[in-house]
Amino acid sequence: MSVMNDHHVAAHCARLAAGCLLRMRAGSGLAGRELGDAGDAAAQRVLAEALTEWRPGDAVLSEESTDDPVRLTADRVWIVDPLDGTREYTELGRTDWAVHVALWERGELTAGAVALPANGIVLSTSDIPPPGRPLDGKPRIVVSRTRAPEFVSRLAEALDAVLLPMGSAGAKASAVVRGEADVYVHGGGQYEWDSAAPVAVARRYGLHTSRLDGTPLAYNQPNPYLPDLLVCRQDLAALVLAALASG
């Protein structure tokens, strides 16, 4: 496995964590917050062990571990979220939760994978994206199912779009990647691990990614807070950004 390139390492790590989470969800006997906490911790261990084995010289930034300032002077940093969508993970039957694994290298995201464990899917930068399809019907905007910001409703009205409630950030971005939605906007506060892997994969699939004001997304920053995000079809990007700018 030492011969795997970074794209394959990202995908393999995501699969390992996905398998761990599925086994715990099915057989641990835990529920609710206990299940979520245990899943976070177990998936973190799997990712930490895998990255130590296959990329021992790289730094790591994870939601579930203490931030090590050595990453700020490192050339390569893995940005991971072992369990994105903990609430959805603990709810029986829900599939909108994910595992994020991304590599930042000298200022850019260079590899990434998003696992959707309950669907048996791993999207990664090693994929060969299918040809794009023209927009058919009204644009579809994925939005938080529990705390959708008011501006998204105004955006939907401006674009004559429909809203699709969904759980985790990874699931929402993946819906755009997979062509199940056309736009994902978030303005309620996130961290680098919430978007790094989805953004890496979305770029591989030819999608637009940026802050809500159109400026580039920057990763491996001293403060990993990265509050807003836009992932959408390239042919909708100018229209969405103009609508956001107009308020």
C-alpha cells in the first residue's frame, strides 16, 4: 500500500473510516450522543493510524484532535473530519453523513475523498468525472435541514429555485457533485475540515467553489474557522454570486 498515490490514500482512508462507522452503528448497541461520540473517536483513530502508516511525514488537522501548530510550517497537511454529520449518523435510517479526507499541499488542495458510508459511495479526486449535463428545470439548492439561514430562502426566490433539505456538509456538497442538486451555499459557520475534502472533490468534477463573495477558499490557516462556502455548477456561478451580492 506504500505505493498508493495521494488520491488513493485519501480514498482508502475514507473507506476505512466509513467501514468503522458502519460497524459501530450496526453493532455497538449505543445510541444518541453516546453513539456519536464513540463514532467520532473511533473514526479518528482509524484515520490517524492510517495516515501515520502511509504518510508518516505529513501533518494533520482534524476536528477530533488537538491542533498541532507544526502544520503551519509544513508543506503537506491532511485536513480530515472523521464524522461529518454526527446528528444524522445517530438517527436510524439517515444516510446524509460523511467522512472527509483532504490533502493541502503548499497552498492548494491537491487530493481528497468524501465517503458516504450509508450509501456505499466514495467520491474522490482519483475519479474520472462523467460528462456534465445541461440544467434541466429549476435550480436545486441543498440547504441545512435544521438551521437553514434566511438568506438561502431569498436566494431561492431570486433564482426561482427549489430547496432540498439535507444533513451534513459532505452530503450536501456530494449531492451537487453527483448531479442530484445544483447549488450548495452555506453561511452559518464552518471550519476547514467541514469543506476541504468536499471542495477538493468538487473541483475535480469541474464545479465552482468559493466563499460567498466569490473570493478563494484558503486552507491550513492559523485559525481554521472558514464560515461560508459556495459549491455550484459552473454555468450557475455568476448568477448565484450576483444574487448573493445583491442581498
